[in-house]
Amino acid sequence: MASAEPIPLNNLRSGTVAALALATLTSAIVLLPLWAAAAVLVTLLCLPLAWWAFARGGRWLSLFFFATLLLPPLPISLGDTGPHPAILVAGVGLLAGIVRFDQWRWRWRAPDAAMLALTLALAISLGFAAVYSGVAIAATSTARVALFGIGVYVYFAAARGPESRQETSRITHSLFWIAAAAALFGCVDFLYQLPAPAGFEPQFLWLESGVYRRAQGLFYESSTLGNFCAFFLLFVAVSLTGHRNRRLVPASALAVGGVIFASALLLSFSRASVFACLISLAVLAWIERERWFSRRSMIGIAGLSCAAIAIFAAAVPEVAEGYWGRLQQAFDTIQDSPDRALSGRLESWSTVFGFALEHPLQTLFGIGYKTLPYTQYLGRPVIADNMYLSLLVETGAFGLAALLALNVTILITSWRAMRIGSLYGKWLFCFWIGESLQMLSGDILTYWRVLPLYFWVLAQAVRATEGEARHAGSAD
């Protein structure tokens, strides 16, 4: 009778260690409070997903865009809203970038310098925030700068990191469907008035049947949803007017997505986003005037526009009537009461501009980024609703100059990319003209959940211009 083979000692030890670790972890989860145990379990379940995103250079970007567009903030009381899971994904991406730092391609261009200059201006202003508004408000400003820094890192990771062109096309394709799902949820959010996820800006619509919260989807406010939908509505227009063989999404899907984005944009009731979108589409129409003014193109554009308006009016007739009434009221009161037509912005601009004139030294250096809505230094908190004016007072002349330089470099770079046939260049050039104008009535830099999308497209435009430059150099 053959004797049983002895169990190797190292296998016995590894099995014992694994069993002890599992028993210890189970005991710890049982002893923890319910919320802490749930957090530990969610973390353990997310570890394989985090490793998947970490294992390859560009994967974390797809996961980040999914998280930032389709996941709500955590229901934890912290600031205006709870912490967002996308921040953790950004941390995974930062770690992946550090590990693969030797694979990064450093070719400094004007957008790189402008991006870093604006980030530096925001960071420098934090000291003045502590001096003029106190440590607590300075801490919230620091968090705002860190959130803006996520978009900056996304830009550098996409422009200089080890992302391949195949991953760019794949990310663009998946990003369209993620964005369409987020916009569709925004429509459902308004129709059924779903509970706001972890806080929201009080933006309401008064109708005869009651008071309704404007569509915001999974974002903190409706203006962010409107700005985001305008961005992807322009992508639909650029793709449909471009060459068929360069489309990254089928035409049928683009048509459906266009209706969804247009409907969500209207339901957000963000007049500034609608205006900026119309400006961007007008720029695209001028660029593609030979294509747009053909009979076939005009029929297609008119059909999509009529479909979006018809669906909007049929689904929510009372809202559609109130929408047009609101626009008519704004036009009627623009002469008699312009401040009312602009939702009180003129009074806010007057307060901030008056402070800038009376305190030139503080304005030169700034009083701290994102302190105006919270500080008592001006006598009361003020929401500037003007990116240029608020940056001038909050970050000084350096911050305003950095923002203007960033806008100019984005337009120049995207224009150059567009001239060599880049879809990303045409997309961003048209959109950023409208975006630069919308900055006159909104704090666009605070839209940290959608700003990384815009900077990612900028990175693709930069890479397109660099690829053309290398091609020209090799030809010479």
C-alpha cells in the first residue's frame, strides 16, 4: 500500500496565512459600524476593477469618464456635495502615470505652458484666501484647485502619456455612449423629478401645475448638464458633416444621440449653454458652408432639429410652453429691467467690479480662488457668474492673463488640428468659441466633472498637430 505524499510546508503555510487573513478580515467587518463595513466591502469589490484600469496605460481614462458622468456623489456631507468616486479613479490614473513615467513623451507646446500657468495662478492665490477669508474657506479653495488639477492631469496623461491611437478611437466611441446615457438620465430626472443625488443647486422652474427642479441629471447643477450636452451635440454635428470614412460613431447612433443631447440641453433651461451652443453651431456652419448649404444637409439638419423640438413639446407640453414664455419674457424685460432678464447678474458684476476699482492692490494679486461665493471680505458673499471677472478678483492679473492665454492657445491649436483634418480639432475649435463667450456668464472652471472631457479632446488636437509636424519633418 502506497503511503500518502507529505504536504509541502510552504503550501501549508500559505494556506494558513490566507485562512488567517480571511478570518481576520471577516471579524473586522463584523465589528465595524455598518457604514464602515459597507465601505470596506465596496473597496474590496473594486480592487479587481482598479487593477484592470492600472494594468494598461489608457484604461483608467475610460473608467474615469464612466465614473465622472454616470456615477453620483457619495451620500456623505462634505462641502456643497459629497465626494465623488471619480476622484478615486483619478488617483489610480495618477499612480499608473507615475509607474509608467519613463513612457511619457515630453514635447512642450503652448497649451502645456498655459495650462500649468493657470494652475500655478490658482495655487498661488490660496495663500491670499487664508489671509482675507480664513483657513476654513482657504481649505475649500484648495479642494477646488485640486479638482481643477484632475482635468490638467487628464490633459497631460492623454497628450504626453503612453496612450495609443487605437485607445483614442475606442475611448471616443465609448465616451459617446456614456455621454448619451448621462443625457438620457438628465431627461428622465426632469420628467420624474428624481431625488437629487447628494445635494444640488436650487434651480427651479415655476409652472401652473407646480414648481419643478430643472434637469441636472447626475451633476450638481443644471448649467453643467447644459454645457456638457452642448459639447456632445456639437460632436454629433461635426461627425455628421464630416467625411463618412472618418466617423467614429454610426450615423444612426449620432442622430439618436443628437435628439437626446438637444432634449437634455433644453430641459436644463440653461440659456447661456443654449446660446453658446448656437454660436458654436454657427461657427461650424461657416466652416462647413459648402456641405451645410447643400440640399441634403439642410434637410437632415432641419429634420433633426424638428424631431428634437417635437419630442420636447410632445413629452412635456406645459414645460415647452413655459420655456418659450420664459424666453419671451427675457426679451420683453431686457430693456426695462436688464438685471432681471440676466437673473441678477448685473448687480453681482457691479459689486465685484466696484470692489476691483476700490481695491487695486488686492485685485492685482487676488483674494483667493473661489472665495467670492463664501467670503465676507466684500461685505457679503457674491456669485460673480463671470469667469473673467471672478478670476481677476480672486487670482489677480496673473490668473486672468493665464486664462486668456489658455483660451487663445486652445483656439490656435484646435484650428491648426482642424486644418489638417482632425475631427477633434474641429470639434474643440467650434465649441471653445462658444465656451469662451459662456465664460462671461458662468464659472466654467468649476465644472470639474466635464472639464477633463474638454481637455482630453484638446490633447487629441495637440497630438494631431505634432503628428503632422513629424510627418512634415520626415518628408523634408
